[in-house]
Amino acid sequence: MSTNIQIMGSERKSNFELMRIIAMLMIVASHLYAHGVQHILEPEFAYKAWSIGNSVNRLLASLFIPGGGIGVALFFMLSGYFLVEKKHASIKKVFLESVFYCFFFFAVFFAVIICEHYLGADLGFKVYNQSEKTYILFNQIFIPFSITNWWFVTVYILLVIIAPLLNSLVSGLSKRRFVIVIILFWLLAYTPQLIYDGPFSPVVRAVLFYLMGAYYRKFLSDKPHKWFFHICVILATWCLYSYLSFSFFNKDFDSLGVVLLGGLQAVFLVPLCAWSLFSLFAGISINSNAFINKLASLMFGVYLIHDSQVGRILIWKGILRVSAVQFSSIYFPLLAFIDIVSVFTICCVIDFFRKRFFEAKMMDLASRMKKRWDSL
């Protein structure tokens, strides 16, 4: 989701920057479902709201689900596309931005607890006992790069570190051999890890889509694009993914069906849809657009804000009350649209002020600290 390593020449390609924006909107929409409706990371609340929504609300929520996995895949493909010909890339901006939001949400969490304790407000944290609140606070500030907080940052940093190794492994490959490498990695690493939810699934997912983006850059970036074909693939895979999710939560599958369902969605549908979306945007010709490029530079901040452990509880449960109020309403389709646009816009505004007033100072401080460390 970072945009700091994709610059080619003096200008960004605004078609790819537009793809970042669309991908982040897809991710925000999927999080409305995952953390607003189903609360998948909170076992005591998970999957309890589904039954209160009518069929229209359930169907709409199901349409949001694919956007998370596909959006993340697009960001990893962009990393492969822009890093495959680079010998090294810096993670300083990504790291410093993450550190900034660690302290930002440390302060937000304390403010929320004070409001709940002294003002009687219910901002989503009243249901947690003292030890659970302490854990959330500890996790936010001391172990921010975790599966319950910012797993993407951890995997992205690791991906950037190993990118030179991946690049050296594929640099001399022919088109045919590169395809064989991708297929073997998909079959032997990606598929078993995703089906059985293995401990290395986030990493192998990042590597697979990195390789796919690198392949596109090396062999297909100047090829004609099959617009109609890619649109058909996107619609077919997205609708099938949504239908399977809708049927799963309506308990139309047995235990074996659940395994097969997860395998079909993650192993086949996500790569197919991500590939077609990437190809579609890669074929769009857009001159460098300052507004699009500036907005795209805020996407990593949008992710860090709305998907931190504190942020997701405060936004979806405390402020918007998606599962408690909205999902049972006949106006949920309209409310969901407003939620997605509002969360995206407010996060953009917050990150704009961070970039305006803090980024340069933090970069300068980091540079001075590095010089001091080198002198020691």
C-alpha cells in the first residue's frame, strides 16, 4: 500500500495510482464486512450479526468480501511490477509512518477510555475488561506489526528485504520458465498454505503476487490488452466468490465443503481476479495526474488508520455501530456506501495532515539519528 518505491523516471503512472485508490476502497469495503458485520478477529463477537440482516443486506455484505484479498493481491503485484528491476528499496518511510500511527492510536486509545469512563460514552471498548484493554494497548504500541494489528506492514517489509533475492532468481528466466516458476510456487507453496491456513500463508501470498507483478512487467507491459476478456473474468470471479461466501454463511456447506470453498476462493478466484484487474488498469492510458497521484500517496495511511486494532473497533463498532444498528436496517445499502466513502475520506484527511506537518520532520530526525549511530 506504500507508494514510495514505484516511481519510474520523473513521473508516476496515474493508471497504477488510480488502481491503488480503487484497491484501497475495495479493502475498506471488505473491512466493513469483516470488522463491522462479522468481527472476525473477536471470537466472542464473531459471526453473530449475520442472522439479523435481511437477504438484501446479506447479499450486499457478501459482495464486499472479495475486495480484501483481491485488493491486497493488487498491492503485492504492484510491488513486483515496480521492484523487479531495482537492486534495493528503502523501507524508511513505511516504517516511520507505522511508528507515527502507533503513537497516534496510543493517544487515541487513552482519549477513548477517558470518554467512556468519565463521560459515559460507548465507543466500542466498554465490553472489554481491564486486562483485555491492557492487551489492546500493549499490542498497539509495543507489537504493532502483528496478525491482530498490521500484518500487511510486517509482510511488506519482509518482501522488500527479500526482493533483491527474488529478482536475482528470476532475472535470467525466459517467459516460459518464469511461468513454470509461478505455477510451481502456486501449487507447492501458495495452495497448501492458503487451504490449511498455514503460518506462512501471508508471506507466500506476498511472494506469489510479487512474482505475478514482476512477470507482467518483464513480458506483458507492452502487449495489447484484452479489455472484454478481463472484464468478464473480473465479474465472473467476483460474483462467484460472493455467492460462495453468501452460501457459506447461510450454512449451505458441510465441513468438507468449507475446506473446498476456502480453497476455491483463495487459490483460484483471487489470483484470477487480481490478474485481470491489474491487466485492466495497466492498459489504461492516463497522463500523470497530480490529484490522483497525491491521493494515492495517502493509501498506506488509510490502511494504517482504519485497520489498526484500536481504529477498527472505534470506527466499525463504536462510531458507526455497523452490526449493532446498521446491518438490521432496511437502509443498510445506503448506509454502507456512506460508511465506506466517509471512512476513506476522513482517513485521507488525517494522513494528509500527517504528511504536511510530521513526515519531513520524522524523516529528518531519522536521518540525524542514523548519522549519529554511524559516528558511534
